[in-house]
Amino acid sequence: MADVFTDLQAETEALAELAERHGYGSGPDLTGHFARLTSTARLARLSVENPDVFGVIPQISYDSLDEAILFWLIEQRKANALLATAPPEPQLPWSDGPLRPSVLAAAVLTEIFAAGQDIADTFGVRPRRDDSIGHVAYYGVRTRDRAYLRQQEKPPAAPFRFELVAPSGTRWDFGPEDATDRVTGPAEDFCLLVTGRRFAEDLALDFAGRRTARWLELLER
């Protein structure tokens, strides 16, 4: 797996290419996807450039796909460059709480993964996936407790074990080996689950343990 900043830039260009290849003509309007991604990119820039005023970005809309892709790419490339050159230790503000630049890059990459899947689903195509999704998987593991907090429930103290198979066939392990609550299966399926793009019943993931069952129930609400 390449470093997260390299993969973030590569996935930025891949998403633009996907939209340009399938999005023109009389088909569905994709501009909303890029408006949301532009807001995310601007927040990432603000987090690095001016963290003291980090906050809500005004709603963005575009009149054409050309405009949407162009302005998103401008913002995203700037955000990518800022994150890649930021000092590694400072905690930057983000919606999930302060994050290191590398973790914030993984959060932004997760949003690009989700938008790419939405666009691919719109046109009935399968997006190209490689081991860059490891950063999305990592962020999904890191934000496990979000599902509980969203429902005002206390997260379990014990960590889960995640054993995920990358597109290359490599296995990525997160959490202690002796954990009783476990999630195993393809990393891409796990990423689709934690980004809300697929339900568990449609994926090749296995869940073991009472706590993973509750986590899954909360995740899919």
C-alpha cells in the first residue's frame, strides 16, 4: 500500500476520469456529488491553512458537469498538497475530532471512495479498486464507535478484530488477535459497508460475536 497522500492524489484523478468517461450526455446529473466533495476539500484546506476558523462551508452548487469537475479538482488538488506537506504531528480540526494530517487524508479519501461508488452505481459500472482502499478500511476501523455515538449508545470498551483481504490478496489485520468480536472478509466489501453504500446481506463479510451484531445493526440504521 502506498502512503495515504499518494493514494489520495491518485484516487482524485481516477474519480475525475470516471465521471468524465460516463457522466456526459443525457444521463443523470452528477454535479451534486462534486458539490459535496468540493465542500469536503475546502474544509480540509481550512483545517490546514486556518484551523482557528474551521467550520461550516456554505452550500455549493454547479450549473454543469464541466464546471463541477473543474472546481472540485482545483480545491481537491490544493487540499491534497496541503495535507501532504503539513507537519505530521499537529492535530487538525475535523468533524470526527482532531486528526493528524495522514488520518485526515484517509477521511477525505473515504469521501472520494463513497462518491466514486455512487457515480459508478449510477451508470452500472464497477469502479477500479486497488490497495488504496486500505486507507478507507483503516478509517472505517478507526471510526467504529461512530455508529454507537450516533444512537447515543456507549461503545464497547473491547476492540474488535478486523481481518480484511485487499484487492491484491494481502491480508490487513486491525485489532488484537484474541478479540472475541471479529469481522472478516474482502476489504472492498468492508469499505462499502462502513461508507453506507451496501448492506451486509449483500456482501461477503462474516461477523462473529454479540457486539459485532449490535454494531452492524447500528451501522445500518
